[in-house]
Amino acid sequence: MTTRLQTLAASLDAPLFVTDLTNIRYLTGLDSSNAAVLVLPGGDATLYTDFRYIDVARQCAGVTVVLTRRSILQELAGSLPAGTQVEADALPYAQWEVLTSGGAKLVATRGIVEGLRAIKDAEEIEQLRRAAKVGDRVL
């Protein structure tokens, strides 16, 4: 499991279903237009994606990768653990309805992953420095 996923899992008191693609890329490294991650408190993370991204997803460290249909939410609607947290800012109501149609009991949350993203690690700080240098040279 990556350090980011470990930090997130350690901070959770209920499963978190991540659907924001920026947060998925931050947590797993997968840059996809169709993915979701289920992170369990203090434990495992499962990355769901369709056939277009499955080979790249399998290269992501620290996650169990599951191949789904393109309609990930419909496929997972009946299998999310009770009390699963979802990113309310990233999950449109229509998708909430899809997930709850399978009986899922969801809890709306905000800013869990974004709070982790706000604190930069050494690698991110170095990337920011390099980007600033490039910007300075351009100007």
C-alpha cells in the first residue's frame, strides 16, 4: 500500500468510496476517466476500473485491482459496506441514486482526501520547485 493510501486508511473510521478522479490519481497514481477506489479503515484498498485502464491499474502499488464494466457504480451498488462514506462534492445526486438503488447505506463526507492533498510531501515540493523554475525561465 502506498504511503498516501496508508495515511488515509489510518485516518478513517468507516470505509471511504473515492470517485473524484483527481483524488484517485493522488492516492493510486492511476490517471483514468473511469475509476473508483474503496479504502477500508486501517487496511485494504480496492481500485475498480474498466477494460480500457485495467493493464495500467494493475501496475498501481498497494491496491487490489478489480475489472468492472464501464458502469462502475451500477456494478458496485449492491456490494458497498454499510455506512460507506462518499465524497459528496464529487458525487452527483444521480450517481448517489445509482449507488443507493442497490441498498447501499451511504454517508456524505467532504474534504477527507483533499485534507491529505493540502500537505505536500518532499517529492511534491520538489516538483513545485521545478515547475516554478520553468515558469521563471519562461517569463
